[in-house]
Amino acid sequence: MKIVSLLPSATEIVFALGLGDALEAVTFECDYPEAARTKPVVSTTALTGDQLSAAEIDEQVSTRLAQGEPIYRLDAARISLIAPDLILSQDLCQVCAVPTGEVERALDVLGCRAEVISLDPSTLDEVIACVGLVGAATGESARATALMTQLRDRIAAVRAAVGGRGRPRTLALEWSDPPFSGGHWVPDMIDAAGGDPLLAEAGSPSRRLRWEEIADAAPDVVVFMPCGYGLEAAADEGADLLTEPSLAGAGIVCAANGDAYFSRPGPRVVTGVEALASLLHPDAVPPPVPGVIRVLRP
């Protein structure tokens, strides 16, 4: 079987199921595990400029979406030469990856007849269920079932450890300029970790916020997890949040590796849940693996 992944989380699932050798091409954002970096790239960004600020990225994305222009460039001709049996894509978010519909249209033009599977989870359990979808499509259902059981058991262990404790009012910020809430599966992650998610509903998309409504929500804990940012970049940009008046009442402000453990709906979101639980209930849950969350205040 020949697989093309147009989604970083799908790439992680493919490797987790032991199918790395079958993966023929990926996106420019597929960087985990390390072997993913060795694969040919067939999807790149359409954004222009280096070292863009959060506001500049938001402006380009918003302008392109308003004008109906793509956020990503798809090398459909190279995909056709690969002649994959399976392409993994998504329709959940135009900003996150090439939409499935665009992939199918490009393949139709080229006469490529690959099976295209769209992975579109909106909740934490649906994220885990995507492992089963890939397993079923690749003949690895048994391995996928074992991995899903392991992931769900880890979440259950966290819920048991934090059960009956106070639930800090927790705001997940997916972007800072302008502020966006962390949506879809992120509220589920906070809930599983023993927090009360603010200004977001499980299963609903991220949404633009106003600093005034953030102040009114009075978060106890703010977790800055910008989409596409690693921990160092999030910590650098998150330093500006320490002087944001709307967050003055938050006892804890921290930066998180959103790119690896929160934004991508793959197996590592469970590590994100464990890290959140350790942040919110450090006396009940062991410290997380390094590189997930960094406390900026206190």
C-alpha cells in the first residue's frame, strides 16, 4: 500500500500504526516522528513572508479565505506520479490543511483514483477514533484497537486522579492577536484534566474573542497554545500576555507546545491532557514530559 498524508496528525497516526515505510509523501508541517522529515513534500504554505507576527499571519489567512484563495499549495502532479492507494486529508479547518474536496478535484483532473479519507474529529474521543479509521483503511485494525485502548486508558487514569477536586477556570488561547479560543477537542482536554473550560464548547470550532469578554470570564489559568507554534515560540510570544490587563486576575499564565500536543488531533493530545492535569492539579498528577508546558506566571 502507498499512502500520502496531507495532515500532520494523520502522519503521526500512520507511524504509530507501524506504517512509516508505506508513507510516500507528506506536508511541509509533518515533523513527527523524525522519520516524517525524510518523506517527499506535496503540500506547502501559500502564505508569503518570513518571521510573520501573529497579526500578520491572521491578516493573510483572513484575506485569502475572504477572497476564496487557498492557504496551501498542493503538488497534485507529484501525487499522481506516486499513484497512492490512500490519501489522508481533512475538511475540519481550511487553515489547518488542504481540504478533502480540493484534493479530490485535483485528483479528478489528473485521473488519479486513490481512496481519499477525511479525518475530521471535533471531540477528544473522535480524535482517538481517527486511529481506528486509519487502521481500518490500511488493514491494521488490531493494532489500531490496541492503541486506542491504551490512549483511552490514559485519559481515564487522569480523570480518576483529578476526580472530586476543584476545577480551576481555564482559558485556552489558540491565538493572541487577535485572541482566539481553543475549540473542538481542546475543551474536552481541559475537562478531562480537571479544569473548567472557558469561552469554548466541546466540539465547536475555535472562535475570535474580545479581550473584554476574557476579562469578564475571569480565568484562573490561561494556557497559550498557538496553533502551529512549538514551545519556545509560544513562550516568546506569550510573554506579552503577562502585561495584558484582561489577564491580570489569572493566577497562572503558561505557554504550551500547541503544535505537538494540542492543535494536532493525533495520539499526542493524550500527553497534552496529562500535562494540563499536572498543571491544574500538581499534587495529583505527575509532572509531564519536558517540552509540553512552561509556566510564565507566577
